[in-house]
Amino acid sequence: MIAFGQFLEILIGGLLSGVLYSLVALGFVLIFKASGVFNFAQGAMVLLAGLALVRTLDFLVARGLPFWAAVILGVVFAAAVMAIAAFVIERYVLGPLVNQDGLTLFMSTIGITFVLEGASQMIFGADNYPLRLFPTDAWFLFENQFPGGILVSKLDVWGGLIAGVLVTALAIFFQRTKTGRALRAVADDHTAAQSVGIPISWIWFVVWLVAGLVALVAATVWGTKLGVQFSITFLALKALPVLIIGGFTSVPGAIIGGLIIGAGEKLAEVYLGPSIGGGIEYWFGFVLALAVLMVRPQGLFGERIIERI
Amino acid sequence: MLRTFFLMATAAIGASVAVAPALAQQNEQYVPALVYRTGPYAPNGIPFANGVMDYWNLINERDGGINGVKLAPEECETGYATDKGVECYERMKSKGATGAAYFSPLSTGITFALTEKVPADKIPLLTMGYGRSESRNGAVFPWNFIAAGSYWTAADVAIQHIAKELGGADKLKGKKISLVYHDSPYGKEPIPALEARAKQDGFTFKAIPVTHPGVEQKSQWLSIRQDRPDYVLLWGWGVMNPTSISEAAAVGFPRDKIIGVWWAGAEPDVVPGGAQSAGYKALMLQHGAGKYQVHADIEKHLISKGKAQVKAEEAGHVLYNRGLLNSMIGVEAIRTAQKKFGNKPLTGEQIRWGFENLDLTAARIKELGFEGMIKPMKFSCEDHQGADEARVHQWDGKEWKIISDYYTADRKILDPMVKDASAKYGAEKKIDARDCSKES
Amino acid sequence: MLYREAGQFKTTYAQDMAMFPIRQDRIAFILLLALAFLVVPLLAKLQIWPFGGEYLLRAILIPFLILSLAAIGVNILVGYCGQISLGSGAFMAVGAYSAYKFGTGINIPLAWLGTAIVIPPLPVLPSILLGGLMAAFAGVLFGVPSLRIKGLYLAVATLAAQFFFDWVFLRVPWFTNYSSSGSVNAPALNFFGLTMNSPIERYFICLSFVTVFALLAKNLVRGNIGRQWMAIRDMDIAAELMGIRPLYAKLTAFAVSSFIVGVAGALWAFVYLGSWEPLAFSIDRSFQLLFMVIIGGLGSILGAFLGAAFILVLPILLDQVPHALGIPISVETVSLLVFIITGSLICYLLIVEPHGFARLWSTAKEKLRLWPYPY
């Protein structure tokens, strides 16, 4: 019974922390879907959004504002920062790079990563800034059935709820709004979309803005978990296997990929790790993703790749 | 594009000409600092670098240098990356009138790489409380000075403290102690010492690695929750430490049963966790937080004049104090060397003599304004560590409180380990150990 | 004026297919080799500026040569064969650790056979080459998925190799000869009975390796196999229909590329660092190499050198400029500025010249041909 309790606990913990990766992976998917750009800068965007939020928050609280008001103003300010970043990126980097191949675009986003990392630390500071928006303690469920209960972190549950809301909101945005439909049109075919009068640069700005806002949401959760500091950019790497399992183009895929990776790597670490030395979760996610790709080269939910000569 | 490129190339060449070596100041001792103020480890790197620089500047401002020889400090940003650290080292090693005085990289990786390079360049490496534990043996490692304590010292003292909390070394038997460590040479160093103690005292030891940079530790702490060890030792650096503490809080592991190494026992490690961190304990590299006489001098000569690197409210933090201490030991080594070689800028080789003959007595420590921070230290040709003491402090949610007396690491266990490991290194590198009895 | 090929007649196919068909190019190449092999060591020996001290040799030229070599390897895979790899750092690590194992002797007890595989410590040169060979094996192994996975999906999948090998060398103590800290030291650099320790000698080692491998690579990509790689890169299905076997072409690209990258890794460890830990070959190294290749020019050996020079030297230069000019800004600001400037320059270069420095070089040559009377 203890063993089963432990299994359940790790499974739940893994699934939930996988959803936290999905929050970062969602930003990748949005941008890839709409512009074919593999946006490596998503991790740096989380850092920028988090720093903008937490520094404003600290500043306002120190000036005597009540916490809830400071949070609202901080979120508004961080959103504005992300909008500026989106504008600059679209106008000065991706706009001029239109029609380049995927690798060049990917590289340019690494360039953007450097700029964002440098600029955000220069403007907002390079320290570790704690952010406390969500509770970080845990529930212990089923204490009657299992000794010690099953631990479920409240922060992870919050993260899951937020991810759910986010995906629903994005789905509505894509399906019901005019901009969302235009966005899907652009994703399907740039030229065709342009010829029916959809302004591409505006659409791309919107996509980067939305990805920036998704980064802001991810920053609130991850910032509460880790504090806002440079290492948050490493999340981009943790989100990659999630992304390949789900497929680069699928929003629900990002969530399901997160669940698979989260549960898979945590279970592997706890049950497989001790016998081969531990610390395996970093590569386990990637190997899992690789295995999935061998069966389905476009990921579980990606659009089928059709090749023509 | 071609034209722009030519312009850029010309500018670059112009810039590189500008970088051509500036004339060295004649009567100044060049002191380089390898620092990291950016990147994943910046929260810990910044206060240490501030301390290092402020003490050097204090010497210049207050005393006009060391016996009239001004210090010429310069920083180089390593970002905690080994190759960048090596580049900085090569850039700085022969600057100034006599070359670099000594290096303190504050990174185990850079220390390992520089250990290979310093014998050829004849520059001492002051690695206070980190680096190769076996480099205590000055016969094999003539250029490394692992002042004040190695990771093996730390591991031993941590076990002693646990024994004391349990009420005697015999109570260790059958207990479970787990080590959560940064998966790098830094984190792995204490393992042999802990295994040796586990064998001697009969407790079960388990090592749990955390992958760099340590932002993901859920599975590690879930398995600790299932394992229920009696104590957890934490060997982290940078963001790994606050993450460990908050994960420990999440799984309900009591914080006062976690003991961090002295690199996991400063303000950046506990402040982010807020109330969750209260009760967390860590070793002290002799010193802890708090202000002493030297801080008053820094306030008077640097902070009030706007010349300090540290913010006034952060003077007295643990890592800042460690930076001060690091520079103090370096400066005293230079001062010692000046007694033999004269009051002028000295070469690395001469300063090494200063390190080996450095004797920080209680009186001298008081004179320097460090009374209460550290105990006396004495270095020699065979002993490049100079001290075996450490204390433990505890974070009460607002500040660090010292909760123990000085422990002395058990050299009966550690000395043979130092001897074996340094002999192995010497054999690998074909080093002929110096005969310390013949050194003057 | 100087660069005119009028009057140079090619009378055989061999001349037409030569590596440097234009005489001026040949002369320039020989001059470059003379500069690298004779002038630089001579200046360094005499301590003439800019070679006063060892800084330029030790901290710039040696890493530049080694990283150029690695970039050539990556370029074969990414630039010539079109398989994007983010695992180059891992293959460098495989080269480094295997060379270390060969250099310090191998003993694998096979208890169930009652025997053991024992290889005595090998000299440095064979260790480095065998290290490359091991990297080639690893490359082939992790290249197999490329038969099914393409493009950016493959790029992400190669990260599996990166993280896997990072972990292996951290966690399997056999690779580090059971060193307690997991950090290892290179054996003495002993080539044919000579111990190479001074920076000039180390520079020679790297230079010789780079020259040999660059020439080999250049010849390889001009030949049959190189053309197969390029056909696969340009359109793999079309190439397959033309009778090129993707299995063979892709896996040879992985093997050759990883071999060169592995040798570079062994040099990086043995010659440049001397003592290292897996972090020296982390994912950052993979990105750095990919940058070099893309900025330098995909599908160009020269590009690998130009890219390596740019990516390596730019941050170092930017780092030193304010200090040299006496501008009082903190190292923190400088290093953040370096980030920003490097990042923007990369974006700028990708926008104005997506084909890299190598394309710029050939444009310059075109213009030079007509100079000073362009029509």
C-alpha cells in the first residue's frame, strides 16, 4: 500500500509539474503555428516578463500600495513591456527575415535570446527576486488510506488550473475572434492570407504579444516556484521535449506532451534513477521524445508532414 | 553590405589596437578578481565580488596600500564558465608591474582548470573553502591555497554537528543521512569524506544528485519524503539552494534537519524562500553574517564616500564577509612576503612564499578588525589549508544566528584521504613532491 | 588589378577541378600557411607585439583553432548534409573522454569469460585519433533517427545526445577513472617523444591538426561523398530517386562530422583546458558551434574559420574595449552589453547576409576581379 501511495504521489506530482512545462511550451507552439519560427527566446521572454512584474511589484509595495493593487499594476506594466518587446522583435528582426528558411529564423531567435537576457538583467537587475503570488505549501490527501497521505503541491495545482484557463482562452481566441481567424489563415498560407488583405506584420505582432503574455503567465507560476532569476531561461530547454512529443503546431498537444514528459521523467527518476545513478530526468524526457518521434516524426498531434518534389 | 562590413572590420581592428597593452603602473601591486555578476550564479557571485573589491579598495583608501604599495584591482567577468575563466586568467596573469598577485576564481570548475596552469606561470591560487580538497598538501600542490577549509572538512564538521544534536557520536549508528548535491565536481567532492564517516559511525549514507542549475528537484525531494532520512546535507550553489529549501517545505521535510555547506548558507539562499526557510541550518566557513570592526572602516572610508561596491544594507551579509576575508588573507600574504622581499610590487612566486609563511594570530586578526569572525590560521609548506574549524548557523527567518561552537575536523580521517588523493594526482601528473623540510 | 585570372588557361580537367583554380588564390593560401606556421611562432618567440606575453596565443589563437576544427565538423553535418545538430558539444565530450581513457589505459574485466580487455596507455596522438573514432561511433548511433526525423524536429532530437552524454560522463565513474570529484586531468602532451608544453608548441599541435583536417574536409566535400551530402541537403527525396542512398549518405556525414568534432573535443580538453568536467562540453558549446557555422556560412570550410573567429573574438574584444579606453563602467554592465551587442549583431548579420561571411568573401572576390574598373 505504501508503494502504491508513493507511485500515485509521484505520478500526480509529475503530471502537474509537466503542466508547468506546458506553460512555457505553449508560447513556442503559438509562434511556430503562426509564423513557422521556432522561438528559442521563449525562456528569455519568461525571464523578462517575470523581472518586469516582480520589480514593479516590489517598487510599488515599497511605496505603500496594497498588494492586490500592486499586482494589477505590475501585470499591466509587464504586459506593456512584452508588447514593446513583441513590437521590436517583429519590426526589426523577423519582419526583415521574412521568407528565410527555418534554420536562419531559429538562429535569429537565439540572437534575440541574448539581447533579451542582457537587456532584462541590465534594466531590472541580476539578483534573485522572490515572487509570492500563489501558495507554495501542499495538501496531503487520503491520509486514511496511505500513511503520510499523498502529497499534492498547491502551486502545481494552481499551475494546472491556469494552464487550463489559458488553453481555453487561446482556443476561444483562435476560433471565435476575427484576429484569431486571421491568425490561422496566416498560419496556413502566408501569401494567400496576404492576398485576401490580412496584414501580416500586424498578425505577427499579435502572435508575439500573445506569446509574451503566455510567458508572463508562466513567469507568475515559475517565479513563485523558483524566484525570478536568470536560471528561469533554462525552462526553454525543459519545454523542448514537451514540444516534440506534442508536435510543434498543436496547442492541446503542448498540454498532453507536458503530462507525458512530466509523469515519465519523474517516475523514471524515482524508480529507474537509483539503479543507474540518478539525475536521469534531464535526458530521459528527450529520449522519450526521440522514441515518440521514431514512430510519429511530426509528434503526437503535429500536422502531418507531406513531402513533395 | 560589403561596405558596412569593411567599416566594421576597420572599427574592430582599430579597437583591438586600442586594446594594446596599456603602460603598467610601476609601484602598484596588480590584483585580479575573477567575478561573476551575471548569469545563473550571479545572486551569489555579486556579494562575494563586492567584498573582495571593497577590502582591496579599503586598503588603498585607509592605509594607502600595503606598506605604501598601492593595489591595482581589476575585475574580469567569468559568468561561472570554465573557458571564460581561463581566458580571463590568461588575459590578466601578466598584467601590472609584476604580474597577477594571486587568483581566486570562486568556481570549482575554474579552479580545477587553473590548477593545471598556475605551476607554469608561478601564480598562487587562493581557493578559500572550495576547490580540490587534496590541494591542502602543499608538497604536491605548491600553488594552491585552500584556505580555512575544504569540502572534506565541511563534510566532517557537518557529521560532528549532527552527532552533537543527536547527543553523541554513538547515536549516529543506524541513522540515515542523505546528501543532495549539485551534480558537478563541486557537489561530488564531499562524497568520499561522507562515505568514510558513514563506515566509521555506521550511518546509512545516500547521495542524491541534482542536475545543473538545479531548478528542478521535485523527484529528489519526493524520494526523500519516502525515504525519511534523519538529516539532509545540502551541497548546492546558486539557485539550487532556495529551490531545495522550498521543495523541502513543500514535501514537509523539517528545515532544521537540513544542513547546508558554507556555500549554501547565505542570504540569497534563504531570503527567496521567505518564512519557509526559517530553521534552516548551514555550516560557516568560520565566519557568518554580521558587522565587525572592519565594517566600520568600510562604512567610514568607502560607503560614506560613495566608493563602496556594496549597498549599505548588504554590508555584513555572509558572502560579502567571505569576500572581505578572501581579500584579507591575500593582502596579509602579500604583506608577509614584503617582509622578506621588500616593500615593492611582488611576483606571484614571492607572494606564494608569503602565503606559506602567513601566520594570522589572534592579535593580528584583532588588529585587522576581524575579531570574532575567524580563529587564528597558520599556513606552512605542507599545510595549505591553515585551519580545520567551522561552526554552524541557523536562519531564524530574519537573520543568521550562530548556534554552535567551533568544531574541529577530525584530521585522523581526512589526512590519509588528502595524502592518498594528492599522491594519485602527483603520480598522474608526474609531479615530484617538494621536500617541505628543505623549504625556508 | 592584382586579382585577375586573364592568361591563366586550364588545359586539363584536373586543373579545372583544383582546389584553388586561380593562381593568386594558391599564392595567398601558401602565404597564409607560411604566416601561420612560421611568422606567428617567430613573433611569439621573439615576444614582438602583439605576441608579447602569451595571451594572444594561449587565450585566442589556440581556442580559435580548436573551435574552427569543431566548426568544420559541424559544417559537414549541418552545412553540407543539411542535418541540424544541437549535440555537437556531446560529441566533443565523447572525443575528449575517450581520448582520456585511451591515454590512461583501459581495463575492462570480462569476468564471465575469465579474461579482460586490456589496452595499455597509448601515446597522445593515437589517443586523440581514437577519441575521434569513438565520437564517430556515437555520431552514427545518434544519427540513425535522422533517417526518419527531419529539420527542426531532428535538431531537438539531437539534444537527447547532448543531455545523455552530459549525464554519462558525470555519472559513470569508469570514464573519469573513478576520480572522486568527476573532474579529470589530461595526460602529458607527449608527441613522438617530445613533451609539448609551451604555448608555441601547443599552437603547433592545434595548427597541424586543423591544417590536415581542413584539407581533408575540403577534399571530401569536393568528391563523390560530398556531392551526395549536398544532394541530400538540397532535397532528400529527389536525391533518393536519383539513386543516392540516404542511409549511407546521412550516416557517413554523421560519422565524418562527429570524428572531426571528437578530435576537436580531445584537443580542447588536452591542449586548451588540461583539466575538465562535463560542463566544458555543455549545450552552450553546441549552440556556440552552430552559431559559428551559420554566421560563417553554411557549406563552406572557410566559413567555419570566419565564424569561429567572429563568435570567439567578438565577446572578448567587446569585453576589453571599455577598459582599454578607460571608460569607467562596471564589468557587470560590460558583460550584459556584450550579450546585447552579440545578440543584435547576430540578428543583423542574419538579416543582411543570411549566407554568412563566406558569401561576403566571395562577393568581395568578385568585386576584386573587376577592380578598379567595374562595368
